[in-house]
Amino acid sequence: MPSTIDRRAAWRLSPEVSLRDEPFGALAYHHGTRRLVVVKSAALARLLERLGEYPSMEEALDEIPEGARERVARALEDLAESGIVSGA
Amino acid sequence: MALESGLRDRLEGGLGAPICLTWELTYGCNLACAHCLSSSGRRDPRELTTAEARALIDEIAAMRIFYINIGGGEPMIRGDFFELVEYAIERRIGVKFSTNGTRLDSRAAERLAALDYLDVQISLDGADEATNDRLRGPGSYAAARRAMENLAAAGFGPFKVSVVVTRDNVGQLDAFAELAQGYGAELRLTRLRPSGRGADVWETLHPTREQSRELYRWLCEHPGTLTGDSFFHLSALGDPLEGLNLCGAGRVVCLVDPVGDVYACPFVIHERFRAGNVREGGLARAWRESPVFTDLRGAGSAGACVSCGSYDACRGGCLAAKFFTGLELDDPDPECVHGAGEVALALPRRRVRPTSEVDHSRRLPVVGR
């Protein structure tokens, strides 16, 4: 199913989420939904922290090397579906 | 707690800090449940002071532990209960707490309802008074139902009705679900463990193998039932149950007891699994450096289970259930769905059931004070 997440919109790490670095990347815990999500790389964790600084998800993704961009984009979309990432 | 699958191996290696921490606030309790995991009753004069408890919350926040499960004893008998809960939430730590409900009057319910990021679990071990009070003592059913009424009336939202599944109440799962639904509450089912006073009743009260199969089917038919990952030993019956499906002791969880001792999980209050004390060296050091925890994070031996096709599903089951029934840690779970635990328990070797030196039981049960 194609994602309904708008990459041209501004997104940020939800203010209800705590992010904690781990050797494999990070863990994200949503205090509202009590949902725990694994962030599978440190690069994605860093991007999550700074996501709110970009005018759009697309522009944030420009920071990611092209070869990895689509994979990171899908991960961000999944995180948006689960509320870890929310509209800015 | 929901988690994507496929990360078990990483989690078994341990994390930089626990995902959640159980903190028993006091050994004092106004009930005397027959299966109490922490053998609670009398307060311990060495329990953390308010200042020490606040300092522990600061350390929990610094370690970025996502949430704490507060229990006891009965946590609400501590005069600083609300102060500590509110301070933890202020420090951005989610709080879930378990209570017998005896102190949860309408004023307390309103105060709780005003807090965000707080979950309340009311313990109830029978869908009717007779079943519940046999285990939890006379008056405990009525007190728990009153607490539920108070939370509902205060508009708390979906609290949890928390049930330890026993041979006596496993036939009441639908009734529990209905009871919870009547309050707009969620049902939480957990496993009876032979820990604390639970050791005295485990043999006669743990579900039979047939009952365990029924429980597994019920859980599969009722996804979303909260279990605190209790029943992962049942995942050997088929599709894995929701949750991590691994023993989290010292890997993703740990316990701080009322006097500040750090144990691998809430079900192993025993010297062998003590990693340190928050007063001496702190929680972070116990978590990161204690040999007890480091050992638990090793690959782990499948032991007698190595040739079993279900090992990948159940990982040999619960550490505490094995330890307190006198089994080796690489033995099968005593409630192994294939009966291997029963075989191990029946082996003629000398089996010593370890007992904990930590026991705050009162001599006579006192109820409803």
C-alpha cells in the first residue's frame, strides 16, 4: 500500500517521544501511545533529532546519501504512521 | 508495550539502560496475598527516604529509562506516594503503578486522573468475590471494585484490571474481560510465579497444561490483552504471542526494591540476582557493570532444550520460574508446554528450592485497614 505521508510537508520528532541511543541505533518511546520502536541506525536517529529544523521531509532527506535515501524515507514514513514522527 | 519483531538477539545482548524499571516503593502492605511476589507485609526501616527516592528518580531520568512500574507492597501507603509519582512524571518518566485499591478513594482517583502519562493497574485475582478473596484476603474484592468505581467516576480513562492467572481463575477470562469492559478499562493478565510467597502456592495454583493451552488460545483470540510479556513460554504452542518473547531479566528490565537493592527482574528478589544497591554505587553502575547482569546477557545455554524444535519460540522460558522451583537456569521452564519441565522437576537428582532471605510477611493477614 502506498504511503499517505506527504514528503513535501514539515515533520518533526513528536514532542511526546523520548529517543535514546543504543549500540544498534536508538530506541524511541512514545509516552502517549506507550509504543516502543526500534530505530535501526544512528544516522536515522540523528536525522530524527533534527527533522523539525527542515521545511520538509524531502529537504531533510537531501542530507542522506542518495544510495540510502529511499530506505531512510520509508523508515521515516513508518515512524510517521506510528506517530513517532508528527506534523510540525 | 509493542515492539517490532526480529530484534530479539540484540535485546538479549542487553541495552545501555533498561526499557522499563520496576520499583517496589515499600514492603509494607495492608493485604497479605497468598502469592505475593515480594513477600510483603511489614515496612522495612531501611526503605529509601523521600530524598533518596527523588535522587533515584533523577538517576532514572539521567539514564533515560522510558517508564517505571511502581509496586510494592502497597505503594499508596507511603505518605510521599503522590509526590514521587508527580516528580517522576515531571522528569518525563512514564509511570505505571500497581495497587490493591484499598487507598484509592475518590480524592485519590481525582488526583490520579489529573496526571498525564500515568497508568494505574488494580489487582484482582478473581472475577467474583469468593475466588478473589481466597487468594487476596477477605474484603479485597470489594476494595478493588470500589477503587475501579472511583477511577471511572473521576474520568481517569482506561485503567488496567490486572489479573494473575491461576488454576482457579483461568476459567473466568471472559468474565474478567467483561468486567474490565464495563469500566472502559483494559485487561492485563500475568503469570503466577513461584517467587516470594508465590512459592507456597505455585504447585497447587499454577495452570495445568490443558489450562495453559486454553490460555494461549484465549490470548490469540484476544489480541491487545496486556500481559507484560508474561506468557512467552506459551509461544511454543504456535504463533508467537505479542511482545518481546524473551526473558528480559537484566537485559531490558530490572528491579529496585524498597531498600534500594537492584535485582535482575521483579520476580527474582534473591541474593543470587542482586546486582548492587542504589545507595552504594548507584543504579547505572549496577546496570552496566554488575557481573550478575553481564552474565545474564551472555548467549545463554539452551541446556536440555537444545534439541527441542520450540526453543526458538520460548527461549527456555522464565528464569524466576526455573530458579524458585529448584531447576537449573538451562533447564526447561517448569511449565514447559511440552511437559519437559514436569520431567525435569521429577528427576531424582537432589533439588533444592532456593528461598529468599528477604521476607517481610506479617504473621497474620490483616485486611482492609
